Amino acid sequence: MKKLKLAFGIFSVLIFLGTSQAPFSATIVLDRGRSADDLDYLEKVANKRPDTYRFNSRDSFRVTLDGGREYFLASTITVSRVKVEPGFQGYPGGRGYCEFNFFNKKYEYVNGIKVKIQDAADTNVCNWIYGVSAVVYKKQPALLVTVQYHLGIDPARTVEEIGRGYHDFTTLLVLDPRPDGSLAIRQDDECLGAMNHIDTLAIAKKRLVECSR
């Protein structure tokens, strides 16, 4: 009987260690099935952030991670209002970013990240978010995002120039949920490349599979 109790005790400790050391598995689900009221409220709280936003409802989701932890993801085009120095050749209205902000179920801000594009890093301007997809990479939940940007060095001077000179970029945003409810986010361009011009999520997913081999 003593041996049986000892064996059961050791088994229980092993189970506890296994679960305590790995509280989150690599699962992530994006859900578009939110009501119009949810989207409207998400847009309102996103617009309370310090900079000026253009809310992208198509690529905003309810995000569910392992264990049922949920966030609201607000995908936005952000314009950081900056003072333009005389003779400055960059974007005249400030810097434009593709930004992804997370809110908890009470719509309280948790964390966010601006996509960093290395191409002409001091002047590039995010123009649009092409798509967002949930992926698992190296056993971590992540978002794969494709964005469109322009360098912003020479703003269009004629109608004919508008809409030209755009570039595409796809990056991986790795999510790291913490036991205290916080969420760490980092951009990982090791596989796709910091200067890639990948224009579709399908191509990026294929590249991630190749990198995982």
C-alpha cells in the first residue's frame, strides 16, 4: 500500500510539473463572428489610442488562445503626428504604420505592435493591410500579416501618380501569453526576411513550412 501511495504521489508531481512548466500550448483561433455592436465598440476603444487611426474591420478579430483566453484584435492604419522639419522629404502628414492592438474581453488595452518595415525605414508609410492569418510557428501562436506600403519620399504631385509605387511586405507577429493575463508580442522576420516583398499569405505560409523542416 505504501509503495502504491508513493507511486501515485510521484505520478501526481510529474503531472503538476508538466502542466506548470507549459501552461500554454500553441493554439490560436481567429473568429470573425462578432456582432456589429462589438465591432463598433472595438473601433471606439481603438480610436482612443494616442495617434490617429483608420480602423480595418475586415482584419479585426476575436482571438482565442489555448485554455480559452480571449482577446479582441484591432487592425489599424496609424498616423503618428510628427513635426515636419523644413526641407523634409518624407510623408508630410506624419508617419503611417500598420498596427495591431489587443484588448481583453472588457475592451481594456493589453498590448500592441507597429509593423517594422526595414525598407527605407525612416520614411515608409503603411497604406493598407492585405490580410491576417493565424499560424503556429516553432510551437508558438502567431499572426501572419501582409501589408502594403510606400516609401513616402516623394508624395504624388499629379493624379496619375496616385496609387503607384506601392510595395508589399509580410511578417510574423509571435504572441506570448503570460500567466498574469498580459501578452508579449514580437516581430520575427528570420524566416520570411526583413526585406521581403511577399504579397500573399499563401506564399508566406509555404515559406514558413519550408523553414520548419
